[in-house]
Amino acid sequence: MKQENKTIKDLLLIPNLLTISRMILIFPALYFFHREFYPLAILLIVLLFLTDFLDGMLARKLNMESFIGAILDPVADKIVVLSFFSYLAYFNKVFFIYFLLILIRDISQLLSIPVLLMWKKIPFKVKPKMIPKWGTALNFILLGILFFDIVLPILNFEIMHYLLISIYFISGCIEVYILVTYIPRFVQIYKGEHDTFE
């Protein structure tokens, strides 16, 4: 009971509420974008991306870091990325190979949470290093460019096209790196040889 009360209390912390709002904003943002209410959709997308910056910053500044927050933040990021890239992939607005990388990496990481916490009852920490953080940042930058291009075709400009290709390449390399380092770490945590995803 005490653990349940602590979990509920932690969920109500401001940074965690921001993280939860990030997931809640996905559906209305995509709905309004699909209905071509672009100003409102873009506003919601910007707010959604801002919560990713604000939740971590506020957690540190207000001393509100928590176990549930450390798990919830990357989960929210993955759900956002999967939702938005799936929408773009449905309309053939994203390279399929890149989308496949995102799909494999994010789903495998999301599945590890119930396996470790609920099935095996193995606690773990999440302390991402700079490369995974850059990976998420590039995901969001890429999403911003691709969605903005639907509203205002900026990729018709040659320089923007080359910029997009460069981001795809760098982000794709990071996705591969994260995937090949994540799997051995998952095995280590599963065996009790480590306790932190980095």
C-alpha cells in the first residue's frame, strides 16, 4: 500500500504530469493535423516537444526526480516517436528503412519494461548518456521538418533536401548504435549483472 501511494504521489509531481501530457497531446495533434487545422496542430506539436525539455529540467531544478519519472520520460518519448513516424509512414512521408529502425528499437525497449519489472521483478535505472539523448533530439528535429514540409514544402529547396538526408544518415547510425548496445545491456540486467540502462 505504501508503495502504491508513493507511485501515485510521484505521478502527480509536476515533471511527471508534463510527461503524461506529452502522451495525451499525441492524438489531438495528429487529429488536427490530419483535418488540416495546421495552426492548432503545429501549436500542439510544439507544446508536445517542449514538455520533453521542461520535464527533465524541472525535475532537476525542483528536486523532483523519481523512479517513475525516469521510466515514464523515455516511454513517453518512444510513444510520441512511434505515433508520429507511423502516421508519416502511412502516407509514405518517411524513408521505410529508417522507420523500420525506429520501430525495432523503440518497441524492443518498450517491451523490456514489463519483462523486467512485471514478469522478472527486476528493478533497474535509466540514465541515458549523450548519444541516446542526441538520438531522441534528432528524431524530434526530423519529425518537425517532415511535418512542416507537409504544410509548407520546404524540401523543394535543394539545401533542405541535403540537410534532411544528412539528418536521416546521422540519426540512422545512432539508432543502430543504440540498438546494438541496448541488447547486451538488457541481457546483463536480466541476468543480474548490471542495473542501469544508459
